[in-house]
Amino acid sequence: MRYLNHPLAIIIFTLLSAIFSFSLYSGMRITTNSAEQVAVLEQEIAQSTSEVLVLQEEEKRASSSATQERIIRDELLMLKAGDRVIQMPVVATSPLPIPSHSPSPTNWQHWRLLLW
């Protein structure tokens, strides 16, 4: 027991306690940083998953027969067997006449007509 009261033993015990405390603190900091990185990576995974789902839906729509037929008919101007194209004549329309308006009565004139 006399060894515990010796100044050299107290210094060694203090140094070991300081090293142990620093080790615990750095371990806690590493754990906190790892948890933050895991949260960021999970968020990126969720975002990537949603993007993949959107792209899969777009791929399904693009490969559907209705979409392919629309592209063939509208953009490539191709027809199916038995289809007929009717071209409507362009009719020139005359501009509508602008009605001439007389100035509308003011509020005072409306009141005067209403009361007298």
C-alpha cells in the first residue's frame, strides 16, 4: 500500500488515466462521425432507389406498344396497313369585327337613372 502513496505511482496513474480518457474520447468521436456517415449514405441509397424506380417506370412506358405506336405515327409519319389520311383544307377566316362601344355611364349617371 505504500507504493500507491509514492509520487511516481501517482504520476503514472494520472498519465494512464489521461491516456485512457483520451482514447475513450477519440473512440466516441470516431463513432459519432461513423454514425453521421452512415446516415448520409442511407439517404443517398434512398434517393438512388427512388431514382431507379422512376427510371424503371419510364422504361416501362417507353417500351409499351402504345408509346411505340405514337412515335411511329406522330414522329415518323408512318401508317398502318389500311389507315387512310384525310387532309382538311385550310379555311381563311376573316377577323371578327370589333364592336364599337359607346362610353359606359358613370356610377353617378346610374344612380340618377335609378332614382329619377
